[in-house]
Amino acid sequence: MDYQGHQIFIVHPDPDICKKMVRSLRRSEYETYGLSSLDSDITVMKMNTVIFLLVSDNKAWDWRSYVNRVRELKIPLRIAALGPSERPEGFDSFIESTDDKGLEAIQRYLESINAQGYRHFVRFGSQLASIATFNFHLGDRLYAGVIHDLSSKGMSCTFKPEPENFKPVKIENLNLNIHGYRAVLNGSFSSSRVVAGQKIHVFNFKNDIPDNAMDHIYDFIYSSLETKLSLH
């Protein structure tokens, strides 16, 4: 099994099409980034990167030089062309169109190479990081704590302070506080473990998260991941 997920870069000159493709793949839990320019810094790409590139004969869109630049990186990359009827030189594969059927073909390709890795959900953070806060009421008592990692399905966290004899329980109206936005979510604590002397709790969100709250969660995850990429 491939335990590390793949980074996916969509390189497309039309920002609207690029945004649509990126949004669709993110909602399918692929770690996806959009690039509307061939002048982007490709050195941020790491192992297991998949690059989808729109091919055009327009001389202003110098995809041949871009492919050569990417190939110069000393890491394993997969480069797939979007649009052509046959595979151009330098590409590993191609996908025939960029409409909705093209997106389906992209997802089939990503499934075939296990691009999600073992986690199946894109997340940001780590067991030792402090990336956001949360709080909720249970009866008359207010509970609060720190979030260590976050995905669209749940989070790991610690309480400040750790409550005595806290048991897994369903929670209504948990406040997730991320960068000036408060998402009010329902869910349940499912498990806990001790890491580096801290008791880490896992909270799973219910599936009926409102679209606007989900958009903010994805925005937070990806803005954080993009900042991390830019630091490499």
C-alpha cells in the first residue's frame, strides 16, 4: 500500500476552468493545487507529485519547456496532458477532455495510482502542532481546547485543562475557531490516545456540515498547506 498521498497540480491558463477542476478534486479529498501560469515555482513539488497540464499549440503557452523543466527535478513525477487526442512527447499519459467527463477520467486515473494514500482525507497539522481552538457546552459546563490536526471529517485535539473522567460522547454545537471564522458543528468524540504525555482526543464531524462551513474548513486547510509549501 502507498502510505503517502500524492500532491496534484492542475496547470491551466483559464483560471475559471482551473478553479472548477481544483474544487472538484479537493471535494473528492485529493490534495490539489491550481496553477494558471507556467512561471510558477515548481521546486515546491515533492515526491509522488502528479501534474495535469493543458496542452496547447499557442506559442505563448510554452508547455514543452515547462515539461522539460519539471523533468529536470530529481524526484519521481507523473505528468499527464489534458486535451490532446494522443500523448505528447515527454508526458506519461493523457486525458482526452477537460469537461465533466474529463474530471471523471482524472479521478479514475488518480484512483488507479492510489493518489489519496492511506489517510483518504486531506488534512493539515500534526499531533504536536497547535493550529486552531474549539469550545462547546455540555450541560452547564464549558469545555475548551486546542486543535492539532484538521480534515473535512474530523479533528484531533486536546482539552485545556484535561477534564476528569471525560468519556466519548455526542456533542451538539461545537465551535470550531479558525482564522476569524467560527464553524458550529455537530459530531462525537470517538477515541483517545496518549502522545508525548498528552491525551489526544479524536472528534468526528457529522456528515451534514453546511456548505459554507465546509468551504471555510477547506479554505483553512489549503491556505495552511500552501503556506507550508511556500516555505520549502
